Amino acid sequence: MTDIYAINAAKTELREGYNHGDVDRILSVFADAFTDMSEKLPTFHSSDGPDAKTVLRARLHKLFREYEVELTPIVIEIKVAGELAVDHGWHEMKLSPKGGGGAELRRTRYVEVWRRDSQLAWRIVLFMDNTDKEPELLEDVLLGLGAARS
């Protein structure tokens, strides 16, 4: 199995974990000592305070109590360099409230750094994401900056 195939298989486990509300399946894709730099949250890693895996477990339990989740990972590229790999793309998450109401679609940009563990399985050691924004034309950005200065 190639490294890129193995990482894609792990991404499938991540997707299926979210789509089935399976916290342990999701966490199996992450290294025991990983760093979580999710948007709008403090950074968590194993060297201080609660470790990232404990915090992620709690966040996932809360998410699945409140929502049915459908995750669609969109991988742009996976680059492998020895024992490390970098993967980036988008995560589209459809959240359907369990209490009723309309579904919400969240789209984030993400970067994941993967490391091969002692059993030669690929695990996420760094996760970072932020909200995806609609592209803007350069002219619109410059006009907005000019208006802000006025």
C-alpha cells in the first residue's frame, strides 16, 4: 500500500467516524500526542494542560449529542516526505440538529501533518483549520480597503 493510499484510507476512517457518530473511530486517526489548532479555540497539545485528544473527545461527544453529522473531506493534495506527510483541503460538514430544524453547512480549510507511528500506521500529529471564505476579486478587496480608510 502506498503512503498516499494509506493516508486516504485513514481519511476515510475519519469521514466514516463522523458520519456514524463514532468518537473512537475518529480518535483512532489521531496520534496520542497531537496538536490541535482548530479555529476559534485555544491550542491544545500534550505538553501543557489537558491534552488535545481528551479535549477533542469531549468536543465530539457534545457535537454528536446535538447533531447528526455528515462530513465530506475534499483533499487537494497529500505530500509525503519520509516519516511525515502534509495534507490540505476542505472539510464540508452538514450538521442536522437532533432537536429538529434546518441543517447547517460548515466549510473549513484544513491542514494536517501526519506521522508514521511505530506500527507504520499514519496518524495526524497536527491539525489546523479555519472557516473557508468566498473568493473575492482583487478589485473588490482594494475598494473595501479604500472605503475603510475614508
